[in-house]
Amino acid sequence: MTKAGTALTLIQNIIDFILHIDEHLVEIIKNFGGWSYGILFLIVFVETGIVIFPFLPGDSLLFASGALAAVGAFNITLLCIVFFIAAVLGDTVNYHIGRKVGTTITPGSLIGKLINQDKMTKAEAFFNKHGGKTIVIARFMPFIRTFIPFVAGASRMNYRYFLIYNVVGALIWVGICTILGYYFGNIPIVKDNFSTVLLGIIFISVLPAIIGMVRGQLKKG
């Protein structure tokens, strides 16, 4: 298989996992039992902590996990704790990576090639505009939330200042997304249209970035 074919297959698998994440989570629970919490921890940790993996599920994973917790598949309290710790640690690692190597990365370097430069540029502009509160806001913005801690580190943002926003943002993000899934994920109309609901969640998450981009283009025009 060619590199293009392999990449396409990977993209298709990721899209399938996101759109049918409830079904895949059920399979994970069947195969791994209590270790499923560890798998969820790793997904959130990598999505928030490793700047080259912004495509992993975030909001949809929390929502779907919350819905499964409502039917007894997960303990909702333990689930929220696992997600919260993963989110805080992920952003912390991402911050320190950015602080360590952020200013030395060039587009032509190996890491530079792996990082989506367009998304990185948007994250930098968003961070420069909104400052520290960006870390909280970005929690609800796929792709952007993976780059913001890296940008904060590269910008030498005070770590204690960063940590406060990191903890607050993680608490709000995990609380809202997981609890919404817990209380609304099993309503018949939601359950029967779960993929559509997840697409709606993703669309709402990226809407602020789209609006910002349109406004930027209008100002240039």
C-alpha cells in the first residue's frame, strides 16, 4: 500500500472511530474491562498533550463516555476524575514541550513537518488576542486546544498563571461535556441519532474558530 493509501485508511479509521465512538467504546469495555479507564486517559492525554495528535476525539469522547456511564458502563465520578487528570497533565506536558522546543522549530524540521502550521498560526493569533483565558476557551475548540498549551509554553507564559487556567479549563470542559452525556446521551432521540449529535457537537466546537476566520477575512477585505 502506498503512503497516500495508508494515510487515507488512517483518516477513514479515525473518522469512523469519532462518528461511531459509542460503539467503539462498548467494544473497548468488553475487551478491557476496568483497563478502559486507562485507555480513555491515554486518548485525552495524548490529544491534549502531544501537539502532533490534534485529530483524536475530545468533546465527543467525553460526551459518549458520559452517556455510557449513565447506563452503568462507567462510574461517572471516577470517569470525571480520570478525564480531569488526563486533561491537566496533557496541557502541562504540552506547555513544557512548547517551552523547551517551541522557539527552535522551523517548518522544514522533522517536528515542523508533523505540526499543522496553519492551525499553529491560528492558535498563536487566538492566544495573542485573548491571553490567559484562551487556555479555558480553547478547551472547547478541537485542534486549537492541542496547540494553545504549546504556544503558551513557547511564549514563556508564567507557569503558575498557566496552571490556574489549565485546571479551571479542564474542570469546566470535563464537567460540561461528560455530564451532558450522562444526562442527555441516552434520551431516545439522541441515542437514535448519536452520530448526528456528535457531528453537531464538533460543529459547535469549531464554530468560534470559523466565525473568527470569517471576521478576519472581512477585515482584510
